[in-house]
Amino acid sequence: MVLKKIRRIITKPFKKSPRKPSIKPPSPCPSPPPEPPPAIMNRRPTHPFMFPESQSTVLPDPTCFFSHDLLSSPLPTNSFFQNFVLKNGDQPDYIHPYLIKSSPSSLSICYPPLFSNTAFTYQIFNADLTISAIDNPDPNQTHIISSFNDLSVTLNIPNLRFYLVRGSPYLTCQVLQSVPLSISTIHAILDFTPNSSRTKYKFNLNNGQTWVLYSSSQIDLTCEMSKITSLPFSGIIRIAILPNSDSKFEPVLDRFSSCYPVSGGAVFSAPFCVEYKWETKGWGDLLMLANPLHLQLLDHNSSNKILDEFKYKSIDGELVGVVGDSWVLKTDPVSVTWHSIKGVKEESYPEIVNALVKDVEGLDSSSISTTSSYFYGKLVARAARLALIAEEIGYVDAMPKVQKYLKDTIEPWLDGTFDGNGFLYDKTWGGIITKQGSKDSSADFGFGIYNDHHYHIGYFLYGIAVLAKLDPVWGRKYRAQAYTLMADFMTLGRGGNTKYTRLRCFDLWKLHSWAGGLTEFADGRNQESTSEAVNAYYSAALMGLAYGDTTLVSTGSSLLAMEIHAAQTWWHVREKDMLYSQEFTCENRVVGVLWANKRDSGLWFAPAEWKECRVGIQVLPLLPITEVLFSDVGFVREVVKWVLPALGREGVGEGWKGFVYALEGVYEKEGALEKIRKLSGYDDGNSLSNLLWWIHSRDEDDQGYEGGGRHCWFGHYCN
């Protein structure tokens, strides 16, 4: 994985600026092209386009771990339980607050300790408790996923069914038929105490943990030094660790032990709103745990009761008890705009036009040497930025060549005529892959095994949206293909009626995306570039604007807002933050790769000391929405102060410097502008025109928000 990522940007040569042509003055804005009839533009394709079917030689076989009735529908490829269905299915996955590991005919649960230093922080797996049925006739049988939802997965091993629901303080197991059970531990059991009815047992381990076991009816347990066994039992058992081994929380666990969730889903009930709903059994109220972002977005006008003192530790911050079988999470709205939020200063038009003339002159689709879906998509989006910048400042002379370039680069991918690569449909998992990726798992950065789909497709969607805006006739012609690309990672439906899995990359519990695809990782799913994830949902929303699709605008904008919140919560590390350890926070202003079970200062393609790469990969591509992502000017100052010394290192790429200077321009416009003017190269998805557009659209009279706040961009960017 590291080798395939290392080619991503640092080995991409920056093109030299072309010869300086004469500068053309900006022309007046043209009349907009005639809009197609609303009934035509607003209608989604009635017969979805399908790319040719793939015969992949590199995809894993899903039949080993999914139940037979699930195989006829598209399957998740970036889910929180993905490790359970890859290779041997025995790498742990993080089902907050526990790490869960499945082995043949058994399941282990861990309340993980946290290790931190200046370079990384991660949770350590120990088999605190391992549960199995005794005298299993087939001890080597693997688990089966019998159902899954946005917030839950049901895992079956012989005679046992585990309802793994994210954020449940209890592990819930249904014993399907009367069998004796074994609960073993790698620790020593110091004491073991039942209640009078033998429906509750409390036991202390020599590592300081205290666990409580509840059963739906009497269960007779016997304790040895590191093992608990039962007489034959059928019914429900629930196991929970006592927070901080503090007996004052035991009544809380007692009170809510009788109501258990068997699944949990998320519903987009309104724009910028997601509602969690859990299916429960038993009686009483449901107790779940909320992560820090949940607590920030939870609708406090609801009937949910927050148990402020009932907390579990987590790599994602403290998990706090919330009572209720449904939650409503609301994010403040964020506008999706084609152009800069406050406009470009007119006195800067000549400088931007000068850059546009050179950048547009350099557009030549026949000279593109890459066949990579990632790098090619970046070139498409780069050109689309030139078109929108030209449109914003009224420089119409640039438009014909940019539009031709966009058509020449996009159409072969949509028509299937691109030489050397192209999009295919994989029916095994249900999604789009590339020709190169279908034969080589490392090609296109793993796109063929569902890595980085929102990144690659997001760049293409940006170009498609811009071209459909500028040329509605072209937009109508390729609408079906555009929606098919979008559906790969934006499908909301589920089941056999869809060709694509539900929200392929977006995690509806963490409220951000994952990029890892069908690769097994000991630390679970991962994502490196939040800004490229932001670009994906931003581009989908723009496509909705281009096609007059209000549903797509709403869905894309809602996911966009949540992705931004999550990036600001978990990737952006402020000096005074308490979320991560003091050691890690002291040395890092941004996370490199964020894993489900780890935070790393390094990148896939660069070591931790290359801070400019870490910053750049959380900024690119530079867009109007970047202003929302980095709306906390106080934090931007911290980031730039942290990264500037790294630019003095020998060999720092000019492209990475450009993104640092762009951030500096948020609060120091003139100084950043002078540095940008001296750059000799730019990232392959960026340009001098784009950097100048960014700097000249900064407002010196209103420099954003120092220190942020709950929603530092609300009101400023909402209209």
C-alpha cells in the first residue's frame, strides 16, 4: 500500500510555466446559455447507464463470510466491520467502545488501553474476554454475517448470535439453543459474585477491569482462575465493562440492561439532519454512547437524556451515555457555491487574467501521458477550476478552449473509448472499478479493490458538473453516465433494487468517509485526505445544481457538512485540544492518516517530518468550499506557524508550498501573495490562476473567526 501511494503526488513532475503570451483584457459577461426545459433537467435518468461488466482477477471472494441471502445485493466495501469479511476474517474491528475480534467458533472483546507518543496514538487489543459454545462439533467454523445496517452488524458463530451495535456499552449475545458456554480471559479473575437470582454476575480481573454479565433468565456459571463456564443455557446474555471500575456506575448498567438493540439505521429525515433509529428488544429504555461529534450535533430539544458522568474512553474522545432509541443530529447548513463566497476584487482581475491566459494555453488533452484514474481526474478538475474562475471574473475568451478540453478528457471515460483504462461494473461486490484495477490490485491506487473511490470519482464529477453547467446540451447527453458515476459512492438505497452499496465510503456513525477499500488492516479502515472527501460530496452537490436535482443538492450538502465537521473534530489538532494525548497534540496540528483504531502523523507517501505534505493533503483541491473547511482563522494561524519551518528543508516541492501559502493568505494576504508569485511550479491539480483567485477573494476586512466555536462557519456561509 505504501508503494502504491508513494507515486501519488511527490513523483508527479510540475510543469514549467508556458511562454508568456499577450494579456487579453477581461471581456464582459456573456448572456447565459438557454436553460433546458425544467422537466427535462430535473428528471433523473429512468434507465440507469451501466458500464461494461468486469471480470476482475483481484477482488476477494465475499461468499466466505456473508450469508447466502445477502450475496444477491451490493455489499459494503468500506464499512466499519470490513475486517470481518476479508482474508480469514480474524482482524479486530472497532465497535465503540470495544475492539471485537472473531476467531473460528469464538469471539473476543477488548476494552482497549491507549498508547500515545509524539508520532502516533493507537488502541491496543487484548483478549479481555473470549466467548464460545462448549463442545462445538466444528471448532474451525468461521463466522457468518447474517445482517448489517448503518450502525450495526449481526455476526453468527456456532449456536451464538452477536448483535454488534456501534456505541452500545454492552456486548449482546443470543444463545440460539441450550448449550454450555465458555467465557475465558487472558487475565486472572480475582473475584466472581452472582446476584440472588443468578441473572447478574460481577467479576474483577487482575488488570483492574470490572465486568458485569446479565442474562435474560437464570444462568449457572462456575469460575476458575481465567475461565467461566456455564450449564446449558439459551437466551440473551449481555456483558459490559464498568466505567473506570467505579461502583457508582453499576446502577446505570443495571437499569438499562434489559433493553438491547439488535440493529441500528440512519435516516436523512431533512436537509442537514440525520436521525438514528435502533430496533430494540426486551423492556425499558435504551442506553447508547455518543462520540464528541454526536454530542456537538445532538438536537438538545429532543427527549434524549444525556448521562454526563457516564463515560467510556475512546481514541475518538470520551463516549457519553445517551438514553433513547432514536437521536436527531443536526448540522448547521452550508451553502454550495460555484464561485468564491465573497467575490474577487476587481483590481486583481488583470493579474488573474494573465495567469489564466497561460494556464489555458497549456491545456492539451493529447499531451496527457497518465492513464491513472486519480491523476487524470485531477487534471479534469484543474481545468474545470479554470473555467469557473474565468466565468467569475468575466474572462469569456478562455471558455471555448477549456470546454473543449473538458469534453476531450471526460467523454472517453464516459463512452468507454479511453485508451489504456476506463470504468467497468463489478457485480460481485456491486460497484465501479477500472480496467487497470481489475487486473492489478495496486493500479489506480487500489481503485479496483474499492480504495479511494470518492477521491477519484469526485474529481471527475467536479469536471462533469462544471461542463454540464456551461453546456446544458452536453449535460443532457451524458446525464445517465454522470449519475452512474455518482451512484457508486452516493447511493442511499439498499437491497436488491440497487446496483451499488449504500454510501460506499461514508460512515454514518463517525460522520466521515473511509478510503481503505477491500484491504485488511490491523487498525481497521483509514482515510488520509479529508479535503478530497469534502471535494467528493461538494462535487456531487454541484452536479445536483447543474442538473436541477434538489435531492442530490440536499444529500451532497448534508454529507459535505458532516465531513467538514468530522475533519475539524478528528483531523485538525488545535494547540489547546484535549481530545488526544498531550504528547501527540503538542507535536501535531493535523493528523496524517486517521485509522479506526489509530492516529498517525505519517502519510502513505511521506514521513511525519514532511509537514507541508501533511497540510497539503488536507487542503487540496483548493475550492470555494475550502474556506468553510478552514474557517477557523485561529487554527489556520497555528497550522501555518507549525508548517512554515518545514519549507526550509531541501527538496520541498513547489506544489506543496502553494497550499501552505494559500492558508497563510487567510490571515496574511499580501505576504502570501508575494510568496505565491515567486513559485516555479504547482500541484498537478492546482494552478497559478487558482492560487491567485484564492488570494484575491480573501476579505481583509473580515478575516473569518478566531478560535472557531461550535459552528464557526454558520451564518457566514449559509444563505
